[in-house]
Amino acid sequence: MASFYQDRDIADPRMNPGDEPYFDAASQGRLLLKRCSSCGAYHHYPRALCPVCLSEAVEWVDSSGTGVVYSYSVTRKGGPTDYCIAYVSLNEGVTILTNIVDCDLDSVRIGQRVKVVFKATVGGAMVPMFSPDEGKAASA
Amino acid sequence: MSIKGVAYIAGAFEHPARKAPGKSVAQLHAECAKGALEDAGLSKDDIDGYFCAGDAPGLGGLNLADYMGLRVRHIDSTETGGSSYLIHVAHAAQAIATGKCTIALITLAGRPRSEGSSGTQLRTYGVNMPDEPFEIPYGAVTVNLYAMTAMRHMYEFRTTPEQLAWVKVAASHHAQHNPHAMLRDVVTVEDVINSPMISDPLHRLDCCVVSDGGGALIVTRPEIARSLARPLVRVIGAGEAIHHHMGGRVDLTHSATVWSGRKAFEEAGITPADIQYASIYDSFTITVVMQLEDLGFCAKGEGGRFVADGNLISGIGKLPFNTDGGGLCNNHPANRGGMTKVIEAVRQLRGEAHSKVQVPNCSIALAQGMGGRLGTRHASATLIMERQ
């Protein structure tokens, strides 16, 4: 059984004040993380205050956009199209909720190396998703 | 302050409806309240404390207190999803111990089945949600957030789909004796594995039912409980805890039950080996495996082997669980299974479970609840009760 990725209707993010830079960057093909200049911790999803130390000295930084699949699940009864939800552990050390796309969804594995791509929501916002990083071998 | 022994569960009622399209949610709450009062042998005007959670329409408990005509001097609408009602029992015990109320009513009701709810639906918790812009676009729904937990558990501990299926098999063995259960057919491991895949690795039969209905509990002071004509069920330990990812530090194989369970066992002064019956929140089969591990019934990673081969079946296994059929087979009113977990534990301690599933001389029971989603953020509640 092969379940090749198919485009699906992606729900729009209902942004809150402060989320705009993240989605503006995504529309330019960049994945941003928040980093605390007080305690040094990265975090995601982005907050105005660091969830580790509550400092307001949090700054946007560009992510490498690469990481490994921490866990995943192909949802097969959630709508007209199968899709693969996943947690991807980025090189920066935080794990991001996302989808794995542009591949045979049945080939996705924990430990697989992936890189960021961007997909459009129904309203035209761009959101980061991940596809297999073909240049890198899988590592468990 | 310990709540050990300061309060008793004097009334319990599970609504028999599994589909109630013609009834309002408020009506279902009121019918549950009435049922629990009749069970306890009390009347509405005896209630001076009211507890409810997010399934109650309106402002905290205010609109339902108005609907039911309750005159209470203490109100608490602690909301942690499906685990809320176990926390309400603990909070009622605290309120009783500090004199804020003497007879507390807890209600739950809802009609997600009539309203077409499903675990594969995108569900929003309202406006201003900080996390949803980073979750909803990915199709994060109840079933796949638990499925990712199961997938990681299988990866780290070699848990198998067959082991998860045993949780459902055990629930179905119990549900066959419950005339109200939605799913009464006994199923096999093969039936579970062969049911349609919903979200890898969870099949349809790994998922709980969607049902209308509800339930209610009465919690009161020891001397009032003793004045009533019902068997005495004493609360001896409780714990509550939450777990989230602290901004992206994801660990899907440990739950808040690690902490809620430890606190409840410490307060009760017992260990998992003392538990004769356990109600374990069963939104999905993996939910049960995770909580059994985190409660200490087995080591982390051993949950799959622990539940296999009928170990959860009353009369066969070492730890009889969910003898009403649980959320997997009986009901899951308002998409919140915590209330019915307490109710079946009370039945077991009273000796009022179905004779085919009643644990002989059941004197210590545990109820375990989970709210929110294991895959993102969740709240665990553990309650330990004893028959006196």
C-alpha cells in the first residue's frame, strides 16, 4: 500500500497579535524560532515571553529548517485526503508540530531526516511542513 | 492538608442514555443530579456545593445552578477536560474539610453523538488560543495526537498493535454484561487489528465511542454518609497534575499521571499492589497503557506486555479494569470519560457492579482520568477510594 502525498485544504492559522512575523517569514520561505536572549532557550510555538524563564527578551531567529522525525501518524479517516501529522525535532533542539509532505506517507519513519518546505493554506497563508531530506541517511 | 478520610462518595448515577437528540444538555445535567440524589437518599435542598466543568453550558456553574434551582454556598468549575470530575471529587473533599460546604454535587453531561462529533474533527477551543495557529493547520485532531503517542511508544518500547488491542478485548469482555453499553459484542485481537485504520497505529476499535449522556456524584462529610442507607465509599487519596511541552521539549512517552498517581498513592498510604479494581481513562487503547505504566502498575515500557493476554479482564487477569465496558465500549459522554470512571469504581466498592464482573470483596479501588490530549497538553487526575 502506498499513500503518496496529495495536497489538501489546509486550515488557516487564526493568528494572534505577535504571530505576524512568523507567518510573514514563512511566506518568504523562512522558518523562524523564538530564542530567549536572557536564558538562551529556544522555544516553539512562539511566545512574547520565554516559557522557560518568563523573560520578555525573546528574539526571532532563523531555524536551520532541518531535523528528524520524533513521531508521526498518517490520518486516514479524517477527510478526503490522507495526511501525515508529525513532530519534528529541529537541529536547534526544539520539536515542532507539523506535517510530512511530498513523499510516500507510508515511507515515513521515526528518526528520518527531514527539511522544511512551505505549503499554502486555503486563505493563502504559508505554513512550514517537512519533506524527506534526500541527501541525509536515516538515523534512529 | 490531607484529604484522606474527610469525605465520602454517597451518591453516584450514570445516565442510561447513549443518544439523546431530544434533550438539552442542561436537562441531562439535571437528570444526572436527580439520579445521584435519589441514589444517595438526599434531596436537592441538601446540596450546598456544586462542581462542574467545561461541558456545563454557561458561566461556570452559574447557569446550571439556576436551571436546577440549586442554592449553594460553594461553587467550583475547575476545567481540565475529561479528568475534571476526579479533580472535583478531590476539591469537594477539600471544601468539605475546610467547611465551605457539606454536601457537594458534581455533574457532567453532553450530547456529542447527537451533535455529530468525531475524534477526527478539527476542534477549536475558542478565540485567542495561543497554540492553535501552530496546530490547526496541521490537522491536529484528537485521534492523531494520541496516535503519535502510540507510535513513539512502539518505537521506544517495541509495544505492538496486538498488545494495544488487548485493552479493547478486555473492555469488550466486560461490556457484554452491560445492557446500556453501546458496543456489547466480545471482540478478539484480530477484530481490532482488522478494523479500519483511523490514524496509524490506531484502528477504529482502538478508539472510544462517541456518546451522549452524563453522570453525577454526591460527596459529603463522614457523619452524613454514615446516616445514609448506602455502602460507605471513603476517599483516601487524590492527585492532580498537568503536563505540556515547555515550548517544544516534547516527550510523548511520559504523562502527568507520573505525578498525580504518586501523590494519590502517598496520600492513601498504599501501593499499586493494593488496588483490587482500577478504572483507567480509555479514550484510546494507548491511553490505558501509558497510565498503567505511569501509575506504577508496571515499569515504563512494560505496559504493552502488562495488558496482554487478558490481564485486565475481571475474573481472569491480575488487574480488573473498566468493568462497565469503559469509554471503549460503554460510553464517553460529552467526550469526557472521567465521571464514569469514578462511578464504576464506586459500584465495585459497593458490590453493585454486574455479578459477572464484580471483583469479590472489593475494598480498595482506583479511578484514573486524563483530560486534554496526550500529544500536546493534558491534565491527569488520580483518585483512590476504599470501602468501609
